[in-house]
Amino acid sequence: MSRSRVVIVGAGFAGYRTARTLSRLTRGTTDITLLNPTDYFLYLPLLPQVAAGVLEPRRATVSLSGTLPHVRLVLGVADGIDLDRRTVRYEGPEGERGELAYDRLVLAVGSVNKLLPVPGVAEHAHGFRGLPEALYLRDHITRQMELAAIAQDPATCRARTTFVVVGAGYTGTEVAAQGQLFTDALVRRHPLRKGIQPRWMLLDLAPRVLPELDRRLSDTADRVLRTRGVDVRTRTSVKEATRDGVLLDDGDFVDTRTLIWCVGVRPDPLVGDIGRPLERGRLLVDPFLNVPGHLDVFACGDAAAVPDLYNPGQYTTMTAQHAWRQGKVAGRNVAASLGMGERRPYRHRPVGFTVDLGGVKAAANPFGIPLSGPLAGAVTRGYHLAAMPGNRVRVAADWLLDAVLPRQAVQLGLVRSWSVPLDTASPELARLPGPPREESHDHHEDT
Ligand SMILES: Cc1cc2nc3c(=O)[nH]c(=O)nc-3n(C[C@H](O)[C@H](O)[C@H](O)COP(=O)(O)OP(=O)(O)OC[C@H]3O[C@@H](n4cnc5c(N)ncnc54)[C@H](O)[C@@H]3O)c2cc1C
């Protein structure tokens, strides 16, 4: 009898955990293939620390082949799924076309930056969803500070040291909090011309920061940010973005060279193309994470609309907490569909949230207990170390170094503005220069 073939598309929180669980349960009896554009799992919650120079970029990654020894990694971006022929088409890193045949398919492609129809934003803003964007932002901030230091006129200096973050969810809040500490650290060593201090603005249409989280987390974050001098503006958004600044909907024009777009995410467009029912762009699945009518297809994480059994009629939110746990259930249910064990529904009640505000500060509510200050900071960092599937020692070492050494104000300039456009279906890959790829050849597997 031939071995069953399982293809998992996407190696983020959901896909990585599916692969790991399945590999443990099937013990080498099944061919497990993981299709992902990068050879690493990205621990997204640490990305703001990469942008702020606390962590070196590789710290937030975990090698797929190094930690999933019995899973075959195929590098590529899936761009076509044929549910009848049971195949996944993809493009590899050098432009080669490939096709994978499956007996079971798990779609775990996550989400991409959400766009809003605001003039100029697609051209002048950058998102915050992948490592290239975090690297770009670290360099960009450093460069703006360096250029501000030599700017002749105060207006240019002010514009270069004004950083606007739109969206006060956990991503935007953490980026602004970490960013302010980063630029403060840079000016401490190289003060700017008289009286000018870096200024971070955090905007949201909602009436409070962290609008989707517990009120007490929101109050803590708001207090910490304002104390540090972040200009928090709720019920405010951007009306237009230009090369020289942003026009706010309250009529203010802010001179800036930096617009960071953290208004949220939308499911990866791949799931919209397969012709199955969607819920706000997410692929609808049943509580067993099966796509209805296709017992061989599963979906989980941000890309899937998974019924929230604790809140009937609703779907689980797009968080790493859910994606990670759904990955485990997907792994078990795929194994069960191959005759190994029993399938079970996905059911999880979130046990709290942590928001790292940089330095020793954080806002957290583990098991509903609201924490702030250094205790929350310690809980948050401890949580991340425990949650990461690898690379913990290096992360902890970087935190230690950051506590005792000054931040490195060095821009490598490897990721340029045009290589991280806001409107992309692949925020995990930096766009490369040059003509479309030439070395194209097909790679087909037996179907
Ligand atoms: C900056 C930031 C901070 C966050 N902090 C927190 C936090 O503190 N707590 C929390 O709970 N959540 C947090 N989140 C949200 C959390 O990261 C997501 O909900 C989670 O990553 C979703 O997991 P996923 O597996 O669905 O998607 P992802 O983790 O995004 O993984 C998707 C994977 O699919 C791959 N992929 C995409 N398209 C294709 C394709 N066409 N073909 C092949 N592979 C593809 C991607 O490269 C990626 O590896 C944060 C998000 C961001 C951006």
C-alpha cells in the first residue's frame, strides 16, 4: 500500500504546529510536505523588537528543517489549488514551477496587510507583517535619525524625526512603544539640534488603544505610551498620505517621512481563490477544521474562519494563540482521517494576552489577572520564551546584551523601500530588483 501524502501550505503558527503534531503522531508512516516561501517559522510577536534593534533578525526565526526532521520542506509560494485533482501548484524561489499531489491538504497561509482606500497610503506607507518590513523599518528609522542630525533647517529635522503609526492594535502599539525607546536611545548618544526630540504618533479610529483587548490592558498601554511622550490620538485617522507627510481627518497635516500601517490584517488571498465559502475572506471550516464537503481538506489559523464553540455564531480571532492550538488539532484530525486516533473539535478559551511595551514595561493579563510594569514585562518575556518552538537561548542572550549595551545605530540598507510594498500577498519575501526571473523550469511530482 502506498504511503499517504499530506501537504501543509504555510509554516506559521498553525502550519508549523500541524506539521510537528502530525510528524509525532504518524511516526514516519506518512509523507509530510511543508510548502512555505521561507525556510523558517517566524515568531511574529517579536517582530517589533527586531525593528527597534533589540533583537537581531534571525532571533525571531526558527529553522524548519532544523526542528522538523521528518518533514520535507519545499520552498515556494502556492498560487493554485485544484481540489478535484488534489494538487497544489507553486512557484519556487528561483521562478521554477512545481506541483504537489496530496491525499490530505492543510491550508495555513495566514494573513497579509489590510489596505484601506486612503489616497497615497499604498505608495507611501509600509506594513508590518514580515521580517523584510521589520528590517526595512530598523534601517529607515536609523537613517532618518542620521539625516535629521545633519539637516540644515529645523523643519526638515522635525519631519525626519516624526514617526506616524496608524492602528493601535497590539502590532501598532508595540511598534510605537518600541520605536520611541529606540529613537530616544539614538538621540541620547547623538543629540539633535537644539530642542528637537523624536516624536512618535499613534493613531486609531477606535476610542482607545488596544481596542480589541481588555480595558485594563488598554489603560496600562495608554499610560505608558503617554508618559514616554508618544502622541496618542484616538478617534483619528489618515485622510491622505503624501511624500512629505500625512493629512489627518481632524485637518492636521503632519510633516513626516515615516508612515507605518498597522490597521490590521486580511486573510491571505490564496484561500479566496479556491471557490469555497468564505467568512470575511477567511475560508469557512467546521469545528474539526475541515472544509465542508471536502473531508480531505483542512484549514486553520488566520486564513480560516473557525467556529468559536465558546461564543456560538462567532469565529475565533486572528491570534497566534488560536493558530498555534488549531495547528495541534489539525495535526490530530489529519492523523485521525488516516486511521490514527480520533478526531476532535477545536475549542479554546483565550487565557490572557501580553503586550510588550519595551524596556521593562508591558501590559498583560495572564488568566485574567491584570499586570503592568516590570512584573508584566517579566511575564511577557517569559511567555515568549516558553512559546517559541526554538532559538530561545539566542533571544534571551540578545535581551541580556540589550540590557547592558547601547543599541547599535547601524543601517545595513539591504531592504529598500520599494522592496517592501504595502500591497503584497507575500509580506514574508522582499521584492527583488531586476527583470522577471529567467531560470524557469517545471518540476512536477507523480500525481
Ligand atoms: C507584529 C505582530 C505581532 C503579533 N503579536 C501577537 C501576539 O503577541 N499574540 C498573538 O496571539 N498574536 C500576535 N500576532 C498575530 C499572530 O502572529 C497571527 O495571528 C498568527 O501568526 C497567525 O498564524 P498563522 O499560522 O495563521 O499565520 P502566519 O503565522 O502568518 O503563517 C503563515 C505562513 O504561511 C506562509 N504563506 C503565506 N502565503 C503562502 C503561500 N501562498 N504559499 C505558501 N506559504 C504561504 C507564510 O510565509 C507564513 O509562513 C501578531 C502579529 C504581528 C504581525
